[in-house]
Amino acid sequence: MNENQCLGKVHLVGAGPGDPGLFTIKGKTLLECADVVVYDALVSPQILAMINPNAEQIHAGKRRGFHTMDQQEITQLLIEKAHEHAIVVRLKGGDPFVFGRGGEEMQDLLAAGVSVEVVPGVTAGIAAPAYAGIPLTHRDYSSSVTFVTGHEAAGKYRPEVNWQAIAHGSETIVVYMGVHNLPYIVSELTAAGLSPETPVALVRWGTRPEQEELIGTLGAIAQQVEATGFTSPAIVVIGHVVNLHETLSQCRPVVFG
């Protein structure tokens, strides 16, 4: 057999934000028949429990300051496993194509001649605010939403976020991975003209039983985070839709165990 012949297929599967009830049927089916599952750090234990017990399970999680594997190692691993097995699942938190590097992995796999399929997942930027009673759009408050990464430091990431444009681009701003750089994000948005009184919500561990929220204003939220010790992983929601939290959070969805 030609050692470069690919026998299997890699499935980039979005695990969703945490609540196993939000995991897709297609994703669950693939986990149940997978030969290998390469999974990220933020995938919930309930979803990991769905994996075929005979499958090889490989943790490839990346958290701030600690990487089990770097991106190149993960891609090479997927290529190798696709040569050995029929069904390889790359299980990623949220959605693979929303700040999940799914596009990069797909490009590299296709360049290596590996067959790839993407299975979308519910992204935390939508699910976490919903479970906190914050609709991202509302006819009285917001008709547009911007999703942006806050994980940007020292010019490492390209393209850089244009916070000036973000501040005036839509009524609701949803920031992924923004807690660590929150003081910088706040300063950029206020310098661009966004009012310090703009409502802000931080939703930590969204859709999980341990979900918690921190509500404030753009001008004070960084100090609140420092005072309370609020940490990631969290989604940041900026805009007047946050004002609906007080009323709508009384009707929280049931988290599946």
C-alpha cells in the first residue's frame, strides 16, 4: 500500500458551548462511531462521554499560557490518523469556523490530500448570552451584531482588530476570549467614542451548570473584573441589549446533565 494513500476522513465537529443538549445529532453520531477523537480543552465531560469507548482519545487542548500541542502538531496528528483509520473526529469547542481555527485545519488537511467534512456547532457567542437572558438583537435595541476576538496582544495576531470600526459598526458587540485584554478593549472602544455608560455583560462558562454573569458598564467593567476575580472562559457582550438581562434571565433554559 502507498504510505501516502489516505484511507479515512477527518470530521471537524463543533461540540457547542457546553450544554450537551445543544450538541448536534450529526456530531453525536460521529462520536459514537469514531475510530479516533482529537478533542479540545473546553469540550464538556458530558459530550466526551458520548465517544465510542473503543475509540482512541487524544487531548489536544489549548488554553491561555498552556498548549498540549501546537497547531502544526495537531494538523500533523490528524493527517497521520487519517492514514490509519476511517473515521477521525476533530472535536472543537463551539463552532469550528468561529474563532476555532477550523478553516486553517481544513486548508492544511486538504493540502495534504486528506478528505475533510465540517459539522457546525452552536457557538458560545450566541448561546452564552441567550442562557443569560440577553438577546443579541431586539427591535427596540439592536438590529446588528459584530463578533470579534479579544485575544490579541503585542501585534501577535493578524489582521489586527479595528476597534474604531467595531465601535461604530453595530449596536451589539460580542467579544470572544476578551477577559484578559478587557482593559485594552475598553480603552479602545471608549477612545473611539463609545459611551462609558454602555451596558456590558460577561458570561462565564455559558450554558453550563456553573454559568455566572457579571453586569456593568463599559467604564467600570474592568475594575469589576479585578475586584471580583472574574476569570475566563467568558463571552463579553457590549450594548443596550444587556439591559434585558434583569428581566429575561428569570427564564433560564434547563441545562441537560
